[in-house]
Amino acid sequence: ARLNHPVIKTYQDEEDLAVYLLIDVSASMQFGEPPKAKLARDLAAALAYVALCGQDAVIPIAVGGERQALVTYRGRAAFARVANWLEGASAAATSTSLSQSLREFARRNARPGLIAVLSDGLDPDAATELRVLGGRGFEVNLIQLLAPEELDPDLEGDLRLLDAETNALVELTANRDALKVYAENLKKHNEGLEAACRRFGGRYQTIRSDTDLTAALRDHLRPGGWFQS
């Protein structure tokens, strides 16, 4: 009546946030004591619980494993089903690399949302694939889980190492110079992973795999803004 002509009001429905939990189940995640895979599952469960309580949609995906149908969980009551999925996720492990799995996920045309990758990130092409996902509209976050032996190797002498994922043998002489080069290369690699996440507004966090869940949440994720107090 005020405008003297008909007016149609339109509304835009709010869509829940899609939270994709990409848990690395490749063979390298079984390294360490306890294995990196254990903390990955525990942290994924914590992230899933927070997302479900916030009425977000949680889609867990095993990377480094066989292709799976995307299953969406909603509501706090679904947490038990997510926890059961996480317990069985390691059974899906194959020889697929992290970067291959990320590339496959990018091709699925899933609706944009928040991605949390839980992995050791020890794939030379991982940073490239994280940038691709960011360019497709995802907020890409990475929790990099590394064993103490990977962060500070206690090695000496002539060694023959077996790649857990390719079964390739690598012979090397572990001395001060070799360990220094290793530390420099790991630092450069991790900085590339962090830059790939930060470029599209995501977060990056490195956590030792022997850290207990409470300490990981309190000392790493909460200060890093992963959770709100």
C-alpha cells in the first residue's frame, strides 16, 4: 500500500557449512609410537563433534584409500556413526598417494566448504593439490602429524631404509651434514604446505604424533583458532 504497487519478498535459505574431514590412511600414517594414524582419528573425531554440535554437515573421507561415496552426517546424534566410521577408516588403505587422493577429491565437484586434512603431508606434490582445492572455493586447513623420529631423526652410519608406501629401498649415510640437509628440506616442504593453506584463508598446524589429544586441542588447535573458547 505504501508503494502503491505489488511487492514480492524473496528469501535466501541458509545452507549448512560442509565440513570435509580428509583423514590420511596411507601406510606412512602407521609409523611412530603411537602411530600417527591414532592421533589423526582422535583429532578428526573432535573436529567432527564440534561441527555436528554447530549444525554443520560433516563428510569424512579416507585419503590414501579407495574411492568412496560421500556420506553426509548431521546433528549431534550422528557423532556415534562418525566415530564408528573413523574406527574402520584404516581398513580402506591402499597404495594411493596423498596428492592423488586430493586430486581425485577435487574432480568430484563437491559443494565448496571447509576442508580439514589430517596427514603427515609427506608427499612432494601435496602443496600443489592443496592450492588447487583452494582455487575451487574450499577453505583448506591442514593438521600435519609427524613422528618425533621424523622431526628429529636419531640416525647414524650407513643405512638402508624402506619406503612404507612404495616398498622402495633407499640407501644413505646418516651423518651431521645429511641430517642438516634433511632438516632444511623438511622445513622448506612444510613451509610450502603452510603457504598453500594460508593463501586461501586456511589454517596450518604441525603436531607431534606422540602428543595426547587433550594437549593437542589445548596447546595447538585452540590457540590456532581451530576452536572457540
